[in-house]
Amino acid sequence: MFEHFFQCPYCWEEISMLLDPSVNQTYVEDCEVCCNPIEITAKFEEGELMVFSAESIEQ
């Protein structure tokens, strides 16, 4: 596990998240500041983060 920092696509606050490099992931998590849903995508190759996105979800 390692910590990754990014900005919330709604409130622009910096958020940190623990990512598991042993698995590629796409899931929804609420912002810890504004509580809006963020679609998180993290893709790894040989334990290195290759793709990360934090996108707003149209409601």
C-alpha cells in the first residue's frame, strides 16, 4: 500500500488515499471534505502506478 494525493474534482481540496499496487481498481468513493462521489481509477504495472484518475460523477 502507498499513499497517493490528488484534488477533489468538486471542491478542489487535496485528498490522500491508500492504493494497493497488487490490483487495478475502479470504484466510487465519497470525498472526505465535501462528500460528493468520485470515480477513482488506479492502474498499476509491475507495482508502479501507471494511470490514476479522480472524476466527478454526473448526477
